Amino acid sequence: MSRQTSFSHPSVLSRERNAQLALAGRAALVGVYTYDVNKGTMLVSEGYAAIHGLPEGTTETSYSDWRARVHPEDLGWAEGLRDQAFADRRKEDNAEYRIVLLTGEVRWIERRGSISYGEDGRPERVVGVNIDITERKGAEQHQRALNAELDHRVKNVLATVCAIIAQTRQASGPRVRTVALAPSELVGVAETARARVVG
């Protein structure tokens, strides 16, 4: 068999494509799953297994195992969104929640699924992806912390400026006319400046 023929054989191309998809999934922290609602089983990709800390080579897991991995504070939320999607017969299911690996590491997952229903209207399968968004969630938390610190500092500066204005007015007496802004006007100016910095 020639080299060109071996590379163009459908089984070789299929294996290569699957290997490429598996590599891309692991690198991008994206995993694919197919959830059989009636059986309670999930067929999963290598990327899914890697994200969830499952042993290498895992291709199937159960819904109950998934429930055990979801952070206890997020389980009701994650299941509730899916149950509501089923009840409303929506075609898609999306959620963000945390999972806890066997090592204790916590990861954030974004779930996106496409739901198919039987003739009786009951959900049968969900085909979807899990995306590890832990890094993004960390960046969002860092941004919130920075905003809170900025807000705290602006309020401290405003309190100091307002106190100085009040003391200056009190010390100056009625004879000296103050041209400074009133404290309420300073708050407005500071909030406008903060919005420009944060926005």
C-alpha cells in the first residue's frame, strides 16, 4: 500500500481526526458528553475526563457520579436549571457551576447542552460540552476585588475632603466666602471619575 493511500484510508483519517479532537479538547479545556436521560449514563470525551479529573481512558460515567463531583452549594442550581429546561421543553441547557475533584481542587464549569425529546415530550438525550472556566472566574473575582478596593479608597478620600471643607468653613467664620464645592457635589464628581476609571 502506498503512503498516499494509507493516509487517505477512511479508518486512518477517522483515527487522526479523533486524536486531533481529543488533543484540542485537552488543550482548550473543553470536554464533550452525551447524556442518556433514561439510563442515567454519560459518554464522555478525553477532554471531559481530564477536566473532571477522571482516570485517563474514561469514556463513560454516570449521572450520580456527576452529582457527586458538583460542589454541594451548586448542585441544586445546576440540576434546577436542567430540570427547568426539561420542563419547558427547551432545546438548550446552559449553566455555570463548580465541581470538586478527588484532589480537593475546585474548578468552574460552563455547561452547554442540546436537548432532544421523544415523541411523548420527555427528554431523552443531552449532547453538550463542558468548558473549564476556572481561569476566567478567577480573573472576574480579581476584578471585583480591585473595584471594591478602589471604591473604598475613593470613599476615604471623599470623607477626608469633606472633613477638611467642614473644618475650613467652621474656622473661616461667616466673613470668609468659600468657593469650594459642597460635599454632595464632591461625591457626584468623585463617582463620575470612578465610573470613568472602572468603565
